[in-house]
Amino acid sequence: MLATLVIGLREGLEAALIVGMIAAFLRRNGISLKPMWLGVGAAALLSALVGVILEVVSAALPQQQQEAMETIIGAVAVVIVTFMILWMSKNSRSMKSTLEAHAGSALKGGSVVALAGMAFLAVLREGIETAVFMVAAFQSSLSPLAAGTGAVLGLGIASGIGFLLFRGAIKLNLAKFFKATGVFLVFVAAGLVMKSLRTAHEAGWVNVGQDLTVSLGWLAPNGSARAAILTGVFGIPSDPRLVEILGWALYLIPMLAFILWPSTRRPSSAALPRVQFIAAGALGAAALALVIAAPLAVPSAPLAESSTPATSSSSQAQLSLRLVSSDASAAAAAGLQAASVSTNSAKTLIVTGADGSESSYPLTSHGTESHAGRTASVFTAEAASTSATEPSSLTVKALAEINGGRMPVGISASNNPGPFAAAWTHKGSITLWLVQDSIIDAVNTQGATLTLSGGGLSNPRTVTVSGQDGWAVPEEHVTAAVSELNNFESASSENVLWSRYLPAVFALAALALVAAGRRNRRQLLVTAPSP
């Protein structure tokens, strides 16, 4: 309510002052005020219609598009309040003479339409500014009813003050009034910057700088009066994100400095261009420093090791896995980095055993799936069909060890003393999960079926030997790899804020200062007395 009351009061008083100045000039010249009131009424209705249309259109959109619409309205409102403060500080002293000059021109032309049009345009600008700013404040408010009440009260008070000023019943120090309300509106606009960055994230536009900075729940508990002031008036959420804090500070500090800087310490007209060029140089240097230094804070790429550990299911032997792309050797020969190798190239898994022997498995892609909390590319391979190290003859003791310490069902040591002739058949597959062409997890589900004959058996018997040749990446390695990858991606994503977006803001501000400095220097040359 407080925010909309001050908005309505300030904007309404500006409009009332404009109307009062035009009315006083027309009355002094004995001209009817009816054309002026027609223009004022039309502007007020059109401004209200703009606000209603913005609110209706925003409410009719789907959720994500509503967030996008709120972002645009909030950004426009911030631009409007910034322009309003800057314009008022520069033109408040000459506003009366400028309006009287325009009214005098319309009066000389004898055009009633010109008088109505002048009042219409003067009030319409203030009205549309108020409408957009009010809509943004309504969307940030915790209570639309309270916000609406504050807006009506503000406009009503402004109309009353404007009427009393016109009648000469009161005197108001307008410079102090606009300075005080300007400071308040800067805080409100800074809150709108935070709100716009939050809705931009919810709309999918801003995904950097989303780290939680500080929790303000202790300062403004939900439902408390302090929460209503902090969030409802100043637009500061209880869980501000990094990019929101940056946006808030980058807007608030320069604007407060502009409003509150003592006039006695402001640079003279002759020195202003030089100050602007120095400030532009400092911002440019800061932007360049961030571009160079910020990437240095990003940790090295994860999963950079050449091999991934795996453990055999049967003997707990340590194996190592590595991935080879068919284009890798060609890329190395050409002097290219691994990143230049196409991610769509054929891939082969190399498994190195504990004894140093290597086996290769061509991989087949099967799209992506969620694995270990990540979206990973899935590849499979057929496991080897035979193994030369497996014995062709088994004793009773060896058979029991293969079967987990007990004899298979239907075979007894007393009736079937062995040894048995063994024929092995291998079945199973290898599955890999890759992120950024690096292995985060892999498993070999390969098992074997053993056909036994002889050793006292009347007929051949088939026994399943689970996990005989299987292996898997240890769970702790998968967890560590995913955590390392998440930390790297988070750091890389956040670094974009410091190495790209913030330098871009500084560079744009520097260019704006250079343009302003050149314009002010040209004005000095034009107004300088000729020798």
C-alpha cells in the first residue's frame, strides 16, 4: 500500500502541477479552461485503459508467459521511474516557463484543439508512466486490495495538494518533496529490478546467478508487518539470489548517488565531460579485468582422467575403463583438441584387466536417460562370448567355489565325486552412461552357463554362474564423479555472470557515459563565447 500511495502521490502531483500551471496561464489570459479539462479527462481515461489492458493481458497468459510479461512490465517500470527522476532533476526549474511558452503558442494560433492536445499529451505521459509503474507495483504487492487503496489515496491527496497550490492556499517546497519521494521510489524501483530478475528466471530467461545469498526469514517472518514492508513495499524477497543482489546494488547505488550527491560538490559544466570520460574508463577497465580474471576461478574440467576404475564381480580385481572415439587418432594426428572430435563418432570401450590385458567393445548408442541424478547418454556393447582362462575341467571343490561355496542343486559330492568336464557359455551385456563424453558409470552384467559332464553324472547338467565375468564401477566413484561434474557445471554457469553479463553491463554503462560526455563537450563548444 505504501509503495502505490507514494507512486500515486508523486506522479499525481506532477500531473496536477502541469495542469495547474496551464490553468493559471489560461486564466491570466482570460481563456476558458474547458479545452484543457477535455484533454486532461481523455488522457486520464486512456492511461487507466492502458493499465487495465496490461493487467488483463498478463492474467490471461499461461504461467510461464505471465512471468515473462511481468518481467517486461517491471523492466519498463524501472526505465520509466529512472527517466522520471532524471528528467525532473534537469527540467523542474524550467517546466513552468516551457509549459507557458507552449500554451502561448497554442493561444496565438487561436486553436482550442491545440490547447486540449497540449494538456492531453502532458497528462498522458504522466498517466502512462503511473499506469505501468502501478501495474508492476500491483504484481509485486502481497495484497492487491491494499495496493489499490494506496494508489487511490495517493492520487486523491495529489489532486487535493494540486488544487490548493493552484488556489495559493498552501506552499510546498517542491525540490525537497521530489527529492524525498525520489529516494523512496529508487528503493521501490530497485525492488522491481529484483522482482524482474526473479520472474525472468521463472520465465526461463535468466538462469545464471541463482545461488542463494542470505536468508532474510529471521528479519521479516512470513505474515509479519516487517515482511509486508520488506517484500510488499521494497520488493526484497526473503531468499535473494546472487544475480538479484547484484541487480539491486547496481541500480540502487548510482541512483541514490545521483539524487543525494550535494549540489556544491557536483562537477561544473566544464569539468563534467572529463568526469564522465574518467568514469567510463574505470568501468571499461573493470569490464576488461572481469573478462580476463573471472574464468581463472573456474575449476578444471572434471572426469578428465584417462581411465575409470571398475571392480570385478567375482574376484574383486581392479579393472580400468577408457573410452576411445574413432575420430580420436585422426584428431590427434591433425593436432586438434579432444573437444573438436565429433560427439557423434563411433565409440569403443577399452577394458584393461589387472594383468594388463585389454579387451575392446564397440558401443551402440541408445539415446539418453536419467542416471545418478544426471541426464546421461546410454551406450551398450555385447560382452565377450568366451574366455580362454576358464578351466575345461572342474573338481568338486572348484565347482562349489564357483557356485558361491555350495554344490549346485542336484549334484552331490558323494554321488558325483568329479572331476567334471566343463563347457562354458557366456551371456550378458555392457552398459555405459556418459556425460560430456566421459564415463560416469558402467556395468557389465555378463554371466556364464556351465555345462558339466562326467564325474559321476549320468547326464550332462547345466549350471548358471552369475556374475562370473561381470564388473561395475564402484558406487562411491559414481557419486564422486557426478558431484564433481555438478560443481564444475555450477561454477561454469555462475562464471558466465561474472565473465560475460556483468562486463557487458559495465561496457554499456561506459559507452553511455562516453556518449554523454561527448554531447556535453559539444554543448560547451557551442555555448562558448567566440574570441
